[in-house]
Amino acid sequence: MRLPQKKLSIRIDGELISAVEGQTILQAAKANGKYIPTLCDLEGLTPVGACRLCIVEISGTDRLFPACTTPIQDGMSVTTASTRLAHHRRISVELLLVERNHTCAVCVSNGHCELQSLASAMGISTVRFAYNYPKLGVDLSHPRFVLDHNRCILCTRCVRACADLEGAHVWEITSRGIHSRIVSDLNQKWGESRSCTNCGKCVQACPTGALAAKGCAVEEMVKRADNISSLVHRREVQV
Amino acid sequence: MHTASLERPNAAERAFIDQVIISRTGHPGALLGILESVQERHPNKYLPLETLEYIAAQTNTPLSRIYSVVTFYALFNLQPQGDNTICICRGTACHTRGSRNLLQSVRLELGLGLEDASETSEADKTLLTTPDHKFTVRTVACFGQCAMAPVVEVNHRICGHVNERTLQREIRTVERESY
Ligand code: SF4
Ligand code: SF4
Ligand code: FES
Ligand code: FES
């Protein structure tokens, strides 16, 4: 039997809401219809706090906290939007855009990409940093899917979907810093990976055009990341 | 990109790996310790892909996790290492005291060619082995011995205030010793 969970009250943007102990700020905000931008978070997957887009202000401290990994505390007062937050979120998105080759006009996910939607919602039409233009490969070896490193933002949603949900743990991040890449098995080609079950969960979880179904032309890859979340919820239902 | 080599662990190696796994399992950071001991035992101080596969199978670790760990830490090698290792510090202090020239002169000295433009993007990571497997030249981000800059490590021995001449002498010495 589950113990009844303790109710806590917190303030989000001044509004008093009641939340359950153990929830993160992001979960409490979502449950109450409050929007916080996110990229690496996907409901159902273990949060990792990689993208820093969900940063919020908490009264009483100058530090910014990622809403997706910070648990709520009773009496906490959270601010989800301010000039300061917008400034930092904008930097994060700009840096993601310059790191790889996000050429939306020729991307399979053009129009259905979480990075693109965030950038346009934030009014980012130009970036103030120099583009990195790395020469990165595309892995076409899988019979059904494609991995394009040029679009990857290293959010690890694919890593977690494959490890936590499918239990195959095909993906990880190799190297570090600017040299980090998504890698399958021992740096084998995806199509040669013996652990991949071809389930496609990683593709649906990926927020950008980095993972896509084969044969999609520009704009044709529509992801169903919510399928991942609902799959988790269905598994949680106790019969 | 790594093109790690294939080499199936033989029975003795497998026995050693099994032994290491038994002694380490349950301790925090077990995987790191296992990989380190196995690499240390290899005559060429590296981890062949098939060894990684074997460790993955025996410890029930996903292959990608193992690959991620061995590529995250500079300590692990996926390529056979030369008999002697020259490790040149490319940290800030050593850089300002001319470690780039040291690196270039060692490369020339050992016939490894000069750095080309395509490499500069990965300048923080040089790892070269001579075709006869006598020498491996690599770089490190800082030895923590900045007061002695420029610092070069020759077969795990730290040498400070190195110049091209003293470095050349060091190389000659280890070369002679390894015959
Ligand atoms: S298709 Fe499924 S098993 Fe294969 S890598 Fe993606 S999530 Fe993992
Ligand atoms: S491939 Fe997609 S899901 Fe995986 S890390 Fe890159 S952007 Fe994220
Ligand atoms: S969504 Fe919280 S850090 Fe990415
Ligand atoms: S920079 Fe070379 S030892 Fe610190």
C-alpha cells in the first residue's frame, strides 16, 4: 500500500498552489498549468538537468535552479519568467544553435522540432556567437532509422528512452566537452548494434531532427514524444 | 574517430579479468577499477574492443556505457601504446613556456610528422604512436606542476624546465635503455 503523500504549498509566479512532496518544480508547475520551457526533460524519463532551459528563480537565493531536477519544498516561492531568466535561456538556445549545424530549411524535422519552436518562441532569429560548423557524420546503417549528428543537442533523451524504457541501453555519450557524441554500443554503426531491438523509442523521444525515420524528406519527420510519456503512465497503472 | 583494434582475450586474460571483477564488484566505481587493472596488465597498455565486450558481458554492463567511460577518461587507451610514453603538457603555463615547440620537435624527432591544420581543432588531444611501437607521444591538459613549466613526462617520470635539447637527451636515454 502506498502511504498518502504529504501535501506542500508553494508559490509559482505569486500564485499559491498545492503540490505533492517529492515532485520537482517542473512537475508541480505542469500539474497546475504553468509553463516552463524545457528541452532535455521528457515526462516519464529520469530528469538529468542537461539543457538548463528550465531554470527558475527561487526567493531567498541568487542562484538559478533547473526546475526539472529541483524538488519542491514547503513554502518555496518560484519565479518562472523574468528578464534575467529570459537572458540566460536565450544564451543556452543560442549556444545550442551554434554548436552543430542546425540548418532548419533542409532538416527532416523542420516545423516539428522542439529546438526550433523554442528559438522562435523566444524570438531568436539571429545568434551573436560564431557558428562552429563542425563536420559531422550521418549514420545510415540502421534499416529503419537515421542518426544525424549535425542536429544532435546531446540532451540524452534517446539514451534514457532506450535504457529506461526499452532496457536495451544502445546509446551513450562518448568523449567529452565539444567532442561529445552520441554513440551506439562500442562505437559500432547503429545498424550493426546487437542490442538494438528496432523499437523506435529513441527516435520518438528525440526533440530535434537528429534521430528520424528513414525516407523522410524535409519537414516530414513528426515526432510523438508524448507516446513515450503515455507509455510510461500505462506501465505505472497497477492492476 | 577511434578505430580500436580487435584482439580476443585468451584464457589466461579471461581468468585474470574474472578475478578482477570478483574482487571489485560491489565497490563504488568498480568498473573504473576493473578497466584500469585490465589495461595495466596488457603489455601494450590498452583495452582491445573484444576485452571490453568480455568485461561488458561478465559485469552485465551495457556496451555503450563501457565505451562512454573509456572515452571520457584520458587514462584509458583503445589503441596499443608504444613501449615508451612521452607525455607533453599543453596546459596554459607550459604553453606560454613553449610546450608547442617541444611537441613539434618530438614529433619531428620520432618521425611522426608535423601537426597539420585538420588536427588543430582537436589540439587538446594528441595521441601518436611510432610505427615500430617504440614511442607514444601524447599530451595532457596540466600535470599540476606548473612551477616547473614546461613539463614533460617520460615513462611516468616528471621532467621540469624542459627544453628541446634536454628532451632529446631524455629520448635518447630511454631509447638506449629499451634495447
Ligand atoms: S530503436 Fe529502440 S532499442 Fe534501438 S536504439 Fe532506439 S530505443 Fe534503443
Ligand atoms: S540524438 Fe536526439 S535525443 Fe539523442 S541526444 Fe541527440 S538530440 Fe537528444
Ligand atoms: S529541461 Fe531542465 S535542464 Fe533541460
Ligand atoms: S600547465 Fe603544464 S603542468 Fe600545469
